[in-house]
Amino acid sequence: MSLLPAALIDGVMYAAWLFLVAVGLTLIYGVMKILNMAHGSLYTIGAYTAITLVTQWLAGGSEPLFSYVLLIVAAVITGVVLGIIIEYGLLRHFYREEPVVLLLMTYAVFLILEDAVKLIWGVEPYVAYEPYGLLGNFTIGTLSYPNYSFVIVGAAILSGVALALFLKFTRYGKLLRAVIHDQEVSKAININVQRYFLYTFIVGAMLAALGGALTAPTISVAPGMGVDVIVLAFAVVVIGGLGSLPGAALGALIVGLVRSFAVHYWPEVELFSIYAVMAIVLAVRPKGLFAAAEPRKI
Amino acid sequence: MNTTFNPQRTGMVAAAYTVVALAVGYAFPQWQFLLAVALSKGLVALGLVLLLRSGLASFGQGLYYCAGAYSVGMAMTYLEWNNLVVLLVGATLLAAVLGGILGFLLARYRDIFFAMLTLALSMILYGLLMRYPVLGGSDGFNVYAPVIFGEKLSRPALFAVTVILTGVTVWAIQRYLQSRAGRLGPAIKDNEVRVEYLGASARRNIHLNYILAAGLAGFGGGLSSFSIGHIDPDMAFWTTSGEFVFIAILGGTRNAYAPLLGAIVLELIRSLAYQYAPNTWQVVMGASMLALIVFLPGGLISLTQRALEKRRARQHAQEAGL
């Protein structure tokens, strides 16, 4: 049997998941020029919050279909709480520092959150497969796929399209683009840049948590699950060009397909195929595929 | 003349460090292991300091740390080489050559792009090592005591070798930092374009620093593999590289002794944290990193500098009073 259709379908599904976990990272970078290393921790905490809520809900014997709503609620709670703590409590006071300093600060936040997870939820893994199993399977030819995969594909497309439409057509989206384009001028025309930073960080954190929350039912949630996700998300957004929405989509597609073809045709290289692609893209186009040219400043 | 640029003083500080470290190690033999590991890691962080002085944070020094350690482990396992000098020179050279090749690519990158690309490269090595059993797979290799002058090196002797080699290296790097090429680093951090207008090549300087950093990381990797006795792919994982970044920030980038101080303090805190609060180790690390960035951006070494300046100010005041 040909491996090609299986590799393609797997690749697209994996790409959707990648886009979902990476889009928040590129949004935050695009607006704030901060590469948020704590992104993976937000993903982890989103997953833990989701699994806790779903387990509680199902333990009460309530309607299982409502658990999908709970996954989203978990993402919103995580994003708002941690977004406010990290941006308002910490990063806000250091925007004047160099990018490397802010990178190190988010790395410190990552370290703290990694252990915070262990302190709150312990080190034992959690599972709640109900939302995953509930939807049954879907067969194409001889291949069988869980319907839940389409939930993730749908969520990825929805979040991408919603963000693009928001930026393009709404009043606040246009103002946000002004902030992205030039902070100084935005301040001069009385846009509250600080507030936009806070909202952007919250939304970015929410998207990271959403990625975690939607992944939670498909895996066993354990400490350290975010460590790999950070580097994957980095790879995706760096390939596409940091801060670019279509770039993140293309990056996710490239990484998703490369990994899935590697898994199907050459399993030994699976682990590093993604990073190899990232290194090649950066070597050829240093700022990623969709990055705009920048003038050199003295 | 600024006292930091005095070669005699540099030699004295390095010699004093070596004597103190040896004395502490032999007075408290149970600390030898901790000190040896800390010093080996301090060497890796020392390489990172060279890069940080130019404003570049590498999240991939684990690549060279791991390459150095693996060259030792694999030479022992497959070639049955066990001469200390050969193994360490091999580890350093291999890492430096690898750094030299990758440096052609990396020297063009700045800021987070440098950080990300170095991270990606070290993750490639991690992936390779994990998947190929010839390369040890996820188990890695055992490393045995090396041989020098036909004798197997005992634990205390290995400790002494580590301390002395670290002392010599730190002295050499401190001299380098005082040289013209070494002083170009902070200038590049301040303003790269001006450096180029003054006739120096920022890219070439960064490339040189990158090669040195890679060599140091390989050397540190080789040394630590002897002390730890085991190597595995986690040495190339990005969190290992993150730890080196932490050590460099903790110590500071003012001079070549700072990362050793950072490494020793880190290992001390770690062993205390493991003993008393096992799951809060990273919280301690993260919180102290934040505190350092906010309150002590120069790292621990800037404390000694502050004390020195205070003393000098007092002396000046006295002289003025006379």
C-alpha cells in the first residue's frame, strides 16, 4: 500500500496542531517583539487546567458533551490569569531592555512555571480520554482517524482566520496594526500601547493554553510536556518569519509535512528532521520566509 | 591605568584561585566531585561569556558540550583510547572545528535569531544521538578513568587535574579578554555598525569568539565526562544549554573568573535544593535569575567590583584628607 496519502493526512493534521500551539507565540512576537520562552509552560498549564476541569465535571456525572466547552474555558482562565501576571507583573517594567534580556526573563518564567506545575498537580500523569473517545472514528479507505483530530484542525483554522479577520477589518485590529508598525507614532496619536501589549499577551497566552487544553484529552498530561513544545513552536514561527501570521501557517505546514514524511519513510531522522529544516531555512533566509526587510540602524 | 588590564594581576588571581580550589578540595574530599563538575561547567559558561559580551546569547552550547563528551566516550568505547591528554585535546579540537564550520553560518545572526539557530543545531545533535544505537542511543556511554603517564587517574588526582587545567584556561581567556580582539566584544554589543566604521570586522570577531566558545564547551564536556563517568544525549538538549546561560548570567560577564563563581554557586544551590526541596529547584533557579537581572545585572562578580570600588573611594578620601 502506498504511504503517500497516509503521510499527507498525518502531516496536515500535525500541521494544524503545530499552528495552534505556535500562533500565540508569533502574535506576541509580532506586537511586542518578545520571544516568549514561557510559551511551552502556558501550554502545559492549559492542559492541566483542562484535564482538571473535565475530570471534575465528568465525576459529577454531568453531560459529557459539555466537556468541550470546558476545554475552551480552561484556556481562557489560564490565559487571563497568567497573561496578566506575566505581562502586568513582570515584562511591562522591562520593555526598555535589550531583546536578549527579555528572552532571558521569559526563560526564567519558564523555569518557575515548570516547577509550579509540579507543586500544584504533582508529578503523576493525568488522563481524561472522554472528549477524545466520544467522537468515534472516521475511515478513509483503509485508514482510520479519530474524529477528534478534526476538532484540532477546525480550531487551528478558526483561530487563524479569526485573528486575520480581526487584524484586517475591525477597528481594534487596525489600531493594533498601527502599534505593530510604529509604537512611537501610535503613542503620539493617543493609542494606549501598554493596554494593547497587555491584551496581546493575554490572547497569546490563551492561544498557547488552548493548544494545551485541546491536546490534553489525546495524551497523558505529565510535567515536562511543554519542553518539547517550545522548540517545536519556535521552529514553526522562525521558519515562517517571526511575527507573521501566514508565515506561522506555512511554517506549520512545512514542519508538519516534513515530520510526517520522515515518520513514514525514514523514521530514524524523525527527531531532528524538523530542526534540520529550520536550520536550512534560516541559513537561506535568515529572518524566515515571510519576514520583511529591515534597514540597518546606526 | 585600569587594574583589570594588568597581566601580572591576572596571573596572580588565577594562581590564587587554583591554590584555594585545591586546598578546599583536599580539606573537604566530599566536595571534590561537586567542585570538579562545577568547574567543568564553568568552562562551558566561560565560552558563553565571550559571546554574551558581544550581546549574543547562545541556547545551544550543549551542542559542543555534548560533542566534546561524546568524543571522549566514543574514543574510549570504540578506539580504546584512554590517554587523558589525547582525549581532552581531541574533545577541544573536535568542538572547535565544528564551531568553526557552523560559525560561518552563525556569525551572520544576532539577537534571538542567533539564540534560535544555535538551539536548533544542538537539537539536531540530540535527535541524532537518540536515534542511532551506534551513537549510544538514549542510554549513552560509560566513561572510565583516563590514563596519564601509564597510570590510571585516581579520583583525587582527577580533581587536581580539573582544577589546574581550569586555572590555566581561565588565565588564558582572561588574557584574551584584555587583548584587542577580546575588547572588541563589548564594542560590538554597544554598536556594531560603528565598530565596522572603525575598521574592525564584527563578523570575524564573533566567529573567533564562537570558535573559542565551542572549544571551551568541548573541553568542559570532556572534563566533566571523566568526573561524572557517564554521558547521554541530554547533554545536547536545549535545557542543558539553558543552564549554561544561567551560569553565565549568575556569575556575570565582567571577567573570565565570573562564570566559575557562577558555576560553583549554582552547584551549591542545586545540591541544597535537592536535599531540602526536590521539586522547587527550578523555581529557585528561575526566581534567582529574575532577581539577578533586576537587581544585579552585572552578576555575582559585580559584588566584588563594588567592594573594590568602595575601598578605592575610601582610600581616595583618606589621601584627600591628608
